Amino acid sequence: MQEHIEDTRRHLLKMVGGGITALAAGTVGTAGAATATGRAVAQPPLGTQWDRIFAQSDKVRHQKITFKNRYDITLAGDLYMPQNASGKLAAIAVSGPFGAVKEQSSGLYAQTMAERGFVTLAFDPSYTGESSGEPRNVASPDISVEDFSAAVDCLGLLPNVDRERIGIIGICGWGGMALSAAAVDKRIKAVVASTMYDMTRVMSQGYNDSMTSQQRAQTLEQLSRQRWKDAEAGKPAYQPPYNTLKGGEAPFLVEYHDYYMTPRGYHARAVNSGNAWTQTTPLPFMNLPILTHIQEISPRPMLLVHGEKAHSRYFSETAYAAAAEPKELLIVPGANHVDLYDQMDKIPFDRLTVFFQKAL
């Protein structure tokens, strides 16, 4: 148990500390999308082949789509529409997990909800996947929240969407982004956060809020000085590749590997599939809590979904306690964190459908 606790702490410090050892050694930070110096290269134009990790449904129509956020970053998305639908429909924007792409879990959620009668949009966050933004694989909580609102902009301009009936789904780290977006953007009429992480909380306080003040100060010192190194180099350094195992890791790290690094969920463009974030990505997350105004989602409804056995369950439980009615916390029996990425027998799509039908 103590080994797993220490392993978890090291995982977090890797997440927020920037992989200093690998940086000093000049290690390539991303796999398959990097130069010899570790700088990720720009992504290619939108692909046309079906490269999702799930099978294509014959119950929906699919098309690629691009739209811009208010920072003028072009976001790439997959639009799913029910076959033979008519009139103006309710719509749902979907993104997540943090470090994933639209061809993974968010696309599965989007396609499934489109089968159930909604226009849905799964999109790649800024600086990742097929979306634009340089440098590659960098994140900011402000921009991530903005990306959800930009997706709402996009859906509301579609001729077959009722712009007064738009909801959002955030998965894992994007569950927290979804709640933050719903708090600030009153056009969002309902929000679901599935297997949620609050990325600002975990980066600033550690898993289960275990980071000491000394560890936090040390990490910020490290990241602050990394900025000078990046400025001198004229480009960002990257962290070590994500979700590679050496043996003996905590069970939840094995679960991540089993999704992102095997045929079950691997996608070459995903940060989590052996690629990496920039070293200094954690800086704004350590300074900008995203759920400060969660009560302001009310009176619009919120549904939090989490696995009974998920290591991250406490994020949803504390968010639920802080939120105002109407709210619901649904605990899925026997499910771990990653099960809610893609396990169709555990993701409560029937409950999500009823929730959005009633709310939208």
C-alpha cells in the first residue's frame, strides 16, 4: 500500500513537476509527433478516414467540422446527427478526457447520444489533436473552458439545432471544465460530468489533497525556472511520455495504460497515448481553481456520474456537496475510473438520455 501511495505521489509530481530528469537528459517528450529536441510538430489537415477507436454507427450521420473559439484558435470536431431526423433538435457538446482526442471516449459518448436523438459534437481541445494552436500539447483551464463555450457557439449556429436546448458532457478532466463552463455560460441548459477530475485541484493539491506546502513550493520553483529554459531555447520542453509502465505501478495507473496504450483506446494523436504535455502546462492549473462558482449552475440541472471503485470518486462527491439543486450524483456499481471511458455496460447512457430529454 505504501509503495502505491508513493507511486501515486510520483505520478502527480510528474504531472505537475514537468519531468525534470528527462528534460535534463534531453529526452524526446512526445512519441511519433516530435523532433529530436522534443518539440511536437503541427498537426496535419483533418483526416477523412474513420480512425475512431469505436465502430461507426449506421444510425447517425457523421461529418467533420471546424469552428473557432474567441482566441481565434480553430477547433476540429466530429458532428453526429440522427438519421432521418427533422425539425430543430436538442444538441450536446462533448469533450474529454484530459489528454484524449475526439476519436476516443468523447466520440463514443457523442455517437451514442446521437443514436438517441440528439445532435452531438465531439471536439479536440485547443493545441491538441486535429485542432490548431502552437505549441502543440499545451493546456490552460481558461482556454479549455472557453472551448466548451465555442462548441456551444458552433451548435447554436446549425440550422437543425434549437439553440435554447444545448447541453454539454465533460469526461474525466473535462468534467471539471464542463462544470466551470456551465457556471459561466448561461446558454448551457444542462451539464453532465462523467468520471470527473478537477484538474486545478489535483495539480495544485495532489491526489486526495496530499501535496504538502513544501512540495507545492518546490514544484512551482521548478516550473518557474523552466520558463527561462524555454525562453532561452525559443520553444517549450516536453514531459516524458505518458502512460508507459515499468512495473509495480498503482492500479489506477495500470488502468490508464490499459486504455490509452492498447488497442482498446490507443490513438496516435492523443497526448495520453505515449505523447506528452509541455513541461510548464501545470502552471495555470496550480493557480486558477475552476469550480469556485459551481453553485451558479443552478437552477440548470447537473448530473455527476462516477464509478464506485474509481480512485477519483472524491472529485464528484465534493463537487456534488458544493453545488446547488437541482443536482444528482450517480454512482455506478463496480465501475472504476476508466470503465466510464468506453464500457457500454457501465456507462449509464439510459440515464443520460432521460436527463437530457427532461432538461432540454
